[in-house]
Amino acid sequence: SSELTQDPAVSVALGQTVRITCQGDSLRSYYASWYQQKPGQAPVLVIYGKNNRPSGIPDRFSGSSSGNTASLTITGAQAEDEADYYCNSRDSSGNLFGGGTKLTVL
Amino acid sequence: QVQLVQSGAEVKKPGASVKVSCKASGYTFTSYGISWVRQAPGQGLEWMGWISAYNGNTNYAQKLQGRVTMTTDTSTSTAYMELRSLRSDDTAVYYCARDEGTAMVKDYWGQGTLVTVSS
């Protein structure tokens, strides 16, 4: 069955740039969307489509895609960006989430 | 503003059923789909399935086929998710999310409903 693979944990120094990646065959056909989840809260959409941000999401968040890999980049990470990040895409049978990446801002 | 408000926490015994509601407001309910997503304690997000609020078409995750039913009531702009034959590993927070377009971008989420399965 299809799956989306993410690194379990990534860290970044305050103010630096970090890239979170997501790999899977479905990404050759569908764009990923990215969700930020803080403890005890519902996920929040941060990036969708080719590289679109919902209203209210800071422009330090951006997305890209190449082949079977989608990436979420945070340029100038802030303390409030510390959270779990999940990628998500359609696939041939429905919908998939990656396993999530825990981002620590040092 | 778009809001999805879910029903309250539930405690169920193994083998029982649970039905969670998700009341939508602030948009035309029948113009979007609703996905249900769950998260077991300390675990990641798991997509459970999708329902079109327009015509009631559904698509369920294979592992839940036969145990889950998703429905909508367009008169009250409410979506429902029923899960039967509950097991301890169904203990999770259950979320509804509005699906935007064919890419199924989940642009708004409910607050989550904790379902605890315990004898």
C-alpha cells in the first residue's frame, strides 16, 4: 500500500532555515499539503498546492515538490514554530498522512 | 467565519459503537467534503475516510471498511462518523476536517473528540 515517509525529528537554531521532507509515490501525481500541530490542539493547514499559504500563515513557510518528494521550508524559524508537522496527499485509494516530523527550535 | 464544532468526549466499552457529530457553519455545507481523521495517544494522524456533503458519496480507509459509516444531514449542516465494534486501539482523538477541492486540502478542522474505549 502507499505511504508517505517523514523524518521523525528535526531541529533548527532560532532564526535559521529548516527543511522538512516527505517522500512517497503518490507525490508524483498529487501535491502535498502540510499541517502544523501543537500539543493539545487540532492541526492547522500551513501549505497546500504548488506553494500556497492560507490567510494568516507567515510567509516564512513555503513548499516545494520534485519527483516523489515534497518539502516544507521554514526560513527564519521562530520559537512558536516548534510543533509536529504532517504531510498529506491524495493517493489512488483515498488519502494519506505522513508519520509526522517533530520540529525543535533551539 | 468557518467553524466545525464537534460533539463531546465519549467513553465506550469494547464491542460498542460510537457516533461523533461535526456541525458546520460559516459556509455552504454542500459545496465541500468532510474527512474524518483520528489520532491515537502520542501517535500521528490517520485518515479514516471522506464524505461528499453534496451527494453523500463516501470513501473509507481500507482498514476501517465494514466498521465505519459516515453520513451527513444537510438540513442541519452536520456530518456524522459512526465506528462500530470498538476495540481498545480505537482510543483516539477524532477530528472532522473540511476538504477543499479534488486535492482534499483540509483547510478547517474541528476541535476534536476524545473517544476512550475501556472495559
